[in-house]
Amino acid sequence: MEKPKFAVIGAGHGGLAMAGHLSIMGFDVKLFNRSKEKLWGVQSTGGIRIEGEEVEGFGEIKVASTNIAEVIDDVDIIMVVIPATGHRCVAEIMAPHLKDGQIVILNPGRTFGAIEFKTVLKQKECKADVIISEAQTLIYASRAIGPAHAKIFKIKNSIPVSAIRAYLTPTVLNKLRIAFPQFVPGDNVFKTSFDNIGAISHPVVCLMNAGWIEDISEFQFYIQGIQNSVARVLEKVDDERVKVAAALGIRALTAREWLYLAYDASGKNLRSAILANPGYRGIMAPTNLEVRYITEDVPMSLVPIASVGEMLGVPTPTIKAFIHIASIIHGVDYWEEGRNVKKLGIDGMTLKELRLLAIGEI
């Protein structure tokens, strides 16, 4: 089967890892970033150095550009690897240049990312017949450790992907799995949205360790930041997420189930399962609270979960508490700025209408 050509959108932690890895595997890949500052290293060296236990090498990147038209012009798969807060902007600048048959994959969509992307393309009157899809989570646990250098701590075992027209998911996977056999079919975009566990753990762990993060101390985010008390709160937030999903007819994975599927990590409770995951070891906590674990995951994940829960009559008091705390810390009304049901255009939809939306019938 012919190898697909890739464009990677975003030159951050995940984007550098993905672009470099794809090139090392022998795929043609082009890299886009909105600001030129993050591209100079790749442009000057001609590629990306990748290190890690599973991947090691130098991936040549022939095109690294701030020109979206140049990057996506002749590619088959567009991997969007940026914070979810940038999805709307990328959809807007990409809309005039998309072509029939191209596949757009949000890595990840966080919560309802594919729905938002579709809405923006419609608003921009994009006529191209593209397949919009989203991954449940980013395939890598990775960090950029230089301007053209990334470390991949772990490649996850199984990452569900779903197209917003669910019947097209096999089409997406037929091309995507040539490069990444780790991707598997997801039921629909509601399922991938609700199973993105990092969207829950990131903000909760940050906010519950706020004092330690703002101190000069260094600590391992998952291993030291999730002690028994934090794990119990995470389990409560996780339970509220699962209940909102259930109201939509979705059987969402619990955090413990997800850890087992993604990392083969298991334990008698959430904390022991986290400690059993070697992929989390060595990942240090952020050094301040102005991080996407809050600025992205609160408005793009916690808000839509709680907002849909409110619309469907499912209480989410713990999730709402963290939205409120994050808003106080940052002086921002995340409920209004986030992906609430009004902004997503689903306010007042019936359960039947929501389900039709998930399979692309609306």
C-alpha cells in the first residue's frame, strides 16, 4: 500500500515528537507552526533529533513553515498536534486550503474538538470534502528538550480514533495505521472525547499541587504529585465524567481501565495503577501555573463535560469546583471562555439529536 504523506501542525512537545518519528519511519512529513520562533531549530538543522527507549534517530524535515497552504497542499493526513485552545484558529486558517479526500486528525481533540472543528469549517464556508477525526489522547508521552530535539518517554499501546462521520473511521484507520498501528477504531467522537483521561488528571493534579508548583521545588508530576488524597479526588472527578458520558449512552473508560489499555499498568486503586506505569516516571511537574494543563484542559475539557452534564441533568459538583478554582487563580471566567454547549452549538439538543451529531447525521 502506498505510504501516506503527512503534515504535522504544531512544533511543541507532541508535534516535534510526531514529525521526527514519522520521518525516522520513512514517511514524507512537513511541519507547520503559527510562530516562526519554534521552527528555526528545525529549519537550521534540517530535521528533528528524537531520543528515547523506543525511538532513536534523526528525522529529516524538508519543509518547516508558517505558511499553512505550503504545508498541507499535497498531503494525505493532517495531524493537528497543538493545544485545543488553538483548534478554532487552525480550522479558520486551514479552511481555504483544504482539499477533497484529506484527513484531519486532532491529537487529541480533548472534549468535542472534532465537533468544534467541523463547526468552524462550516462557518468559513469550506467546500472541501474532508474527514475530520480525533484521537482519544496523544500517542506519545514526550517532551521537547531543544529547538529541534524531543524525547519520547513512551509510545502508548492503544489509542482510539473516531471520525465525526463515524462510518468513515475505517477509511481514516486504513491510511493512518500504515504509520501507526497503535491507533484503533473508536465508537464515535463522543466516546473519544470522554475517554481522554489526561484532560481530567492534568488540571486536577496541577490545582491540588498549586503551592508546590509555585515553590522552587522540583517533583515528578504523576509519581509524587498524586498521593493518596489527590488520587481519591481524581477518582471522584473521574466518576462524574463517566456519569455524564453514560447520560449520552456512552460507556466511558474509567481512569484505571484507561491506564491498563494505554500502558499495561494495573493496580488495586488509581494511585497504585499510576505507580505501575513506567511511562510516567521522569516527567517533571510544571514550574508555574500558566500551563496548558490548566489553560487548555479546564476550558476545553472540564467545561464541556460539566456543561453537557448540566444540560442533561447530571450533577458535576467536583468538576465545577475545579473550574471555579482555576478561574480564580487565573482571573479568567473559564466557564464563559470554554467549550460550553452554547459555543458548541448544541444547547438544547435532545439526546437523539446529540447521538445523530456524533455519527455525522446532523
